[in-house]
Amino acid sequence: MGLFQQRIECWRCHRFAIMSSLRSTLKPKFVVVVLLGAAFLLSGGAVLRPGSLVGTDLRHGTWRCARSAVWDDYRAALCDEETEEFDAEARRRRRPLVDQVYVANLDSRNDRMEAIEKELRRVGLRAQRFPSVDRQSVGAAEAQRHNASALIGLSVGHLACFLTHLALWREIVARGWSRTWILEDDAIFFEERLGSLGRSLEALEELDDDWHLLYTGRAPVDTTRALMLLEGLLPFFPSREDRPVAPGLVDPGVSMGLWGYIVSARGAKVLLELFEGQFEEGVRAAVDFSLHLEDTRKNLRLYALEPPVSGQSQVDLASDTTGLSGPRKQVIHGHQLLIAGRLDEAISTLREALATMYRTGLGASEGGGLHKGLRYLAQALAQKSQLPGLAAESSATLASEAEDFFRQALEAASAAEMEERMSSVQLEPDAVAGILADLCHLVGSRKRFPEAFERCEASLERARRRGCADSMAVAHQYLGLLHDSLGDAVAAERNLRLALEATAAASIKTSKTSKESNKENTKEKKEKESNSKSPGPEPRSQPQQRREMEGVKEEEESEGGTGSPWSQRTASSIEGDDDEGKAGPQHVPKFMPQRRCNVLQNLCVFLFRHGRLDEAETACLECQALGYGLRLEGILNRIRTAREKQSEVAREKK
């Protein structure tokens, strides 16, 4: 919000008191009142207070409301866009489209408030500011309680976000609003789609007059799945796609983001009851994912606008939930797009993030932001270079650019490693070994086999020397694919089996380290003794066992073979993106099932190509049992079809 506009709005808030004083006071007091009012207007240091109206005035603009429909000048209601088909009397009787619009904003983020005010004015909307819960206000004991109950741990920022939405629902229930639009302060709007909002709400009422929540903006299901894969959340949620229910409306699959949604009066009550129960028992996930927990989702009537009318800005300087800088957030978002297979978007996002890092320095040293950004960009370019139907010249250009970025990533990771030795910063697992394996993969896909073997062997040697089982698994996997490309089935299978053994060893090591970490952090003697006696690995839902990034890509559907190595995975050698304060022990992967599943998938395809159908099916089913076999139905169907053909041939011979 502009400084002048803030003063005008605050003047409006106080005008009733000032005018009353003018009517009832003598001349000396009149002078004092006028001077105080002028001083208030000319001062500009105050933070915009809760309840302040921002955006277009209630009585003006496309969504203006008549006083007969909304008497309160300071409510951020939206009324239908005026058209010729409604006369003045019909418009007077018609209820508001949305009774109230709230924008959640931290007191410390005036920059975001100014940005959302400009965005609201741009599209003719309005909103009231609602104070977000600050992470600093969350007690340490409360944060620890919810971190322990969460599926993979919960940052204090995400807990504060959970509490903010809980407070918003309480406000809606207390006020009795029929429909309320809730926005986060980094929301943006697609102006060309806003005009359909009224028709969409009418269609929703006709479809389901007891609806609870309507997303106006969210992350697509494929991007959400990518994040869940990276976070280690995928096994805990149902795998379901959006289901169209009416033109422009879908029954949504698991969706990330609550930067824009409309909630009904009934929906606010249901949400409040469900989420107060979650808070009492212990929060299990961030608020956007908590909507889709199975025991919660079955009690909610959720819908989503498709295409959406609102989105999330990607140009912010810092995240309120994680504390990450804007460029570092963009790197993580680019990686999600990469895992989701949206390569062009990933490349664009990562280029922008790297340009900002080089220009400002923000995020470059933040959790290895620079070398990760370079690496993800190289992987996206490498995958794009292997797309079917791409011209040979374009493919070669993309591969060459990918190789250049891999080399830059190698230099950046080596520099970060030097800093690691001089500080508490840790690369987890060995980033240099992983990038060497990536280079092996890329040059192997370009048929430069001697160089590819050299890179993979260097990666393997480094991983062995540093005791990094995860990087050993990656190097063995790529060596297996290289040998398979050259027709050496024995060496290929041996390396794939060694990769599986490495993932098992890494999982055991992670379990032991988790136990040791639990013991060190436990103050009570009885709890220490209990931890030391507990057998077997800790459940992967514990916060100590954080996620290790890996994508599982579907094999090519041609009968001819496994296809390009880059088509077999997306990020199998990438270390996990960090949450604030979540650094784990060096050389120990935080979350291994994704890695193991990726190796199992490649082994499954390899065994299938060599006619060993039962073994192939076993490998694929084990991957599915781990909860990460998103795209294995294709190869499993081909295995079953091949088995049926074998049975037919056997019957004919008899």
C-alpha cells in the first residue's frame, strides 16, 4: 500500500471521532483536533493495522457494492459485476458475491502488504488485512510437540501458517459470513479469468449447495506430487487426479498451496472443528496438505476452479514459512517442476533464480543454493535433449549446454566443500560425487563411453572414500545403465544389484544415526534407556529421517528397451532440499526409499528386457510397496502381457 494511501485509509478510520469533536467542542479544542488530524496524516511510520481496507474502495470499481447490499463502508465485500440484464431494483436485492475478503499478512512484512495492495487495485478487488501468526510467537515446547507428531517433521513457520488459517476460520464463524475469500499476501490474480468468478460460484451452488471450500488458486497435482516426493510425504496421501465435475470446476486431487480459496459458512465450521482436533492431537502436516489427509478429506467437500483465477508470486525476497530467500525458493520450485516433468517451466524458473543469485548474491550460499540451481538446470536441459522427436542439432545444443552447467555445478560444489571444512555448513550427501555421476550419465547418453566410465568411477571412488552409501548407489546404478547400453548384461546386473545393496546399507546407517540423535536430544534418563533398547530402524515418519530427493520417471513405452538413461530418472543423485534448521549428519541420506525405488525400477526394466518376467515383476512390486512407484503400471502391464504370450506359446507347443 502506498504511503499516501495508508494515511488516507487511516484518516477514514478516524473521521467519525474527529467530526464528532468538531461539532461538540469550542474553538480552542477545534484547533487542537485539526492539528492532531493533520499530524496523523503527515506521519507515516505506523504499520497498517488489522482490519484496514486495501485495494479498490467498496463503492467503486467493477465489484462495487450498493449501500443497500452492504452497509459497512469498511468491509471488503465483492458484489457481482454490473450488467445490462439486471435493473437497479434487482441489483439492490441481490446478495454480495463474497461477504468478506481477508489477506493474511505478518506485521513485519509491509513490503508484501504494499505488493498485494497494488495487485488488488490492478484488478479492482479489495481486502481487509488479517494479522498472521508470527513464528516468533510459537513457544519452543509447542513447536517441539507438533514436530514430533508430524509425518516428516514440521517447521515453526509452517506451524505458524497452520495457526493463521485456524484463526481466520474462527473469525469467519464468529462474524457469520456466508462466503469468505481468503488470500495470502503473495497472491496474484489472472484478470482475464476473474469475470467468471460469479458464474463459477453459481454453478457450484447448483452442483452442491453444501460445499465447504473452493480453491481459487493452487499448485497443479503433478507439481504437488513432485514436492511430496521430495519431502517424503508421498506414501501418506492418496494418489488421485483432479476429477472434472462441471465446466470450470474440479474435485481436486492432493494440492499444494492455500494462497487463494473461498470458504462457506458451513465449511468454516467444519474446518474449524477438524483442525482444532488436529491441533489438539498434534499437527501432522502443513495446513495445505492437512486438508488432504485421508481422515480429514473424507469429511470435506472440496472443489477447485480450473483454470484458477489466482496464483502465487515468485518474486518475493523471502519466505515467511521457511525463512528461505526468494532465489533459494525459486531453486526449490524449479526442482519441483523438473520432477513433475514440466521442463520448460523448470528451465525458465531456474535460469531466473540463478540470474538473481549472480546479480544480488542472495541464496547462493544458502543450503548450497548455487550448485543445486546449476545442477537442476543442467538436469532439466539434459532431459529435454532426450525428448522424442527433437531435431539432432537441437538435442546436441541442449546436451552441450547441460554439460557446461554440470561443470559449473561441480566447481560451485567444490567451492562450497572448501567452505564446509572451515565452517559448520554441510553438504549432504556428497554433492561432488553426485554431480560427477550426473556427468557420467550425460556423456554416456552422448555415446562418449570412455569419458562416461571415467566420471562414474571417479564418483564411486569418492563415495567409497567418504563413506557415502547414497552416492555409491547412484554411481553403481549409472554404471549398470552404461554396461547395459554396451550390451554387457552381466556387468549391468551386477552394478544394479550393488546399487540396491548400497541403498539398504544407507537405510541402516540412517536408522542408527536417528537413534543416536534421539538419545542426545533426550533429557530424561528413562527415555534414553528406552531409545537404546528399541530394535530396528526408526519409523520414517520421525523428523530425524528427513527426505532425500529423487524422481521416478516412467520408462519409455517402446518395446525396444529402456531408452535413454535420462528417461529412467529425474533426480536420483540430488541431495535433499533443506528446511531451516534441519541439517542432518554428514554422509547419511535423510530419506532412502525413493532412491531404492528408482534402482528397483531400472532393475525391473532391465530384467523385463531380458525375459526374466517373474524377477522383473518382483522388483517393480517392491518399488510400489515402498509408495513411490508412481508410473510403474505401464511396465507391469507389459510384463503381464508378455507372460500371457508365453503361456499361449506353451499351450500351442503342447
